[in-house]
Amino acid sequence: MGFSKFLILSPLPCKVICVFPSPSSKRSPASISGTSTPSTSSHLCRDFLSFSLSPAAHLSSSQCIVGHRRCSVCQVHQDVQPGDSSRASTWAAAAAKYARAERELKPARPYGAGAAAFYDKAEVKALEDKPQQVIVACSSDRGLCGAIHSSICKHIKAELAGDASKAAIICVGDKSRAQLQRTLAGSIIAQVGEVGRKPATFEDAGRIMTFILNSGYEFGSGKIVYNKFKTVVSYDTLEMPFYPSDAINAGEKIALYDSLDADVVQSYMEYSLASLMFYTLKEGACSEQSSRMTAMDAASKNAGEMIDKLTLTYNRTRQAVITGELIEIISGAAAV
Amino acid sequence: MTFWRAAGLNYIQYSAIAARAVRQALKEPMKSEAAKREGSAIRIIKWKDGKAIKE
């Protein structure tokens, strides 16, 4: 019985598998004259796909199966490749925004410190005959920043767990609105959108507080729930209290301050509301950017690990497929 | 009663107008730096009875 030359020629010149089976039926794969391994696996895929689609009549059913196996392996590789390049750029963008947010936080700190100190020294407390309070949830519209928004909403939900009737909520940022509207929709009096894309300005803070003052809601006290920036990897969810002018006038140590009349207290109250809102917006933005940076870092590390694991699996599968293919070819040729 | 409060403004709005006047009075390059701190991009939507009021 003769033996046949069994030649598989790919359309692209870079890969040629020539198999010359010998008369003895069993021959180890080492007798194969030459197989040039492809430089990248994508070449392998292209070769094989174009070969399997060619009108060449030599396709046996086993080669089709091997072709399908190769295609699924290539799919994995093609999915994995783009992830590598986009890793560095997303982290760099987050880091740049964080640097800017931290820079803008520094001059904003005195605004918050000054107003908070006034309420502290004058020992202003919530009015007892006006239990209504305004709660401002200081978050933003953008996600992928870890537990930033959910920690604010958890804090508010825990506070209003018993009784939500005496609170009016203002959701600064879509993320807090989305989380609070499920259970506390009845208490929400306003939502503020387009927060977080551009850095907050004092005018933003002023408009939010003007809305509260003009809303006609009679409140005895208020608070802004925000994330205070501690370090790049940590932040605290805190409350910043504010009070209406009759609460200020009823403050115990208000007499410490000279030359206060109703007009001055009213004006200062309005101004301190805007200052506190501005301060909490800046703190919140800085916490959010730092949290986003750490979250992106963790995400890209996880993605990197996954890419490495998948690459190993891919290579092993590819080698197994090639070995199986060779064995089939050899045994097929030997049977002829 | 100050003139601006009599006109219906509150202190926040009054100081915002004054700040805008100061920014416009600045010289370059301080003027362009200050212009970055101006402007407001937020949108406030009122809610009533658990739903936003569509305008």
C-alpha cells in the first residue's frame, strides 16, 4: 500500500504544514517535517479561518471541528487584548481629576470652618417647637466611585428610619436621588442635577441654599450629609448642621457677638448656609475623586489578573488543539 | 431694611451680584482665572408628593 503526501497549504505564505506519513502506521509527531508556529495567535486564527472558508475540497469533518475549536479560542484572545491598553488611561484621568479636586478643596476649608465655628461658639441649637428639619444629601451624578453615594444614603435612611414625616430631603446629585426615592420619595422636596461633571462653584451652593430659603418649608434645623475627605484611601460620612435665623437668635451665647441686629443675623445666616454648602460640595468632590481612583485601581488590577489567567488558559488550549489536530492528521493519513 | 432686601433679594444673591462686578473689574490674567470660578451648571427640579414636577 502506498502512502500519500498529505499537504495542507494555507493561503498566507507564513504558515505551511507539510506532513509526510511513512509506511509504518504509527509515527510520532516528531517526524513531521516542518511546522512554523505563527508569530501571534491572531495570525493563526486568520490563517485557519481563511483556510476553513476556502473552497478547497480537502476539508474533512475532523478539520472542521478543529477549526471551530480554534475559533472559540481566538475569540477569547480577541476579547482579552483591548483591555491591556485602556487600563493606564482611565487611571490617569481619575488621578488628574483627583489632584484638581484636592487643590480646590484647600481654599474651601475656611468657608466651612468659619461658619461651623460660629454655630459652635454661639451654641445654637435646633428649635424645639419646630421639629422639621431639612436634610441635604451631598452626592453627585457619577458612579464607579465605591461606596461614596451609598454611605450617604445609608446615613440618611438610618436617621429617618423611625419617622420621615418631619424631614425634607434635597438630593444633590442623581445617585442619591436614585437610592433615596425608593423608600423616602415622600420626603424629597427637590433634586439637583448636573452635579459632578464640572467642579462646584460658590454660585451652585448659593442657588441650592436660595432654593431652601425660598421653598417656604419652615424648618427648625438642617443638616448637610457629606463625605469628608481624610486621606486618599479614606473618607468619613459626616453631618454639617445649619439653622434658621430664629434658632440663631435663640442661641445661648449669642450675646458674645457684638452689634448684631435682626438684619445682620439674617444676612449672616444666609451667607453661612451658602458657605457650608460650598464647603461640603468641595469635600464631597475630593472624597469622590479619591475613591474613584482607588476603585479604578482595584478594578484594573482585577482585570489584569483575569487577563493573565485567561492568557494562560488560551495558550494551553491552543497547544492542546494543535496537538489533537496533528494526531488526527497523522492517524488519518496512516489509515489511508 | 437694606435696599436689596426690600427689592426681594437675599444676601446670597446680593453677594453673587457684587462678586460678579468684582470679577469684571479685574485685569488679566486674574480676570480669566476668576472667570473659571463663575457660573452655575446645576439644575434644580422641585418635587411634590414623591415625584418630580416636570416643566
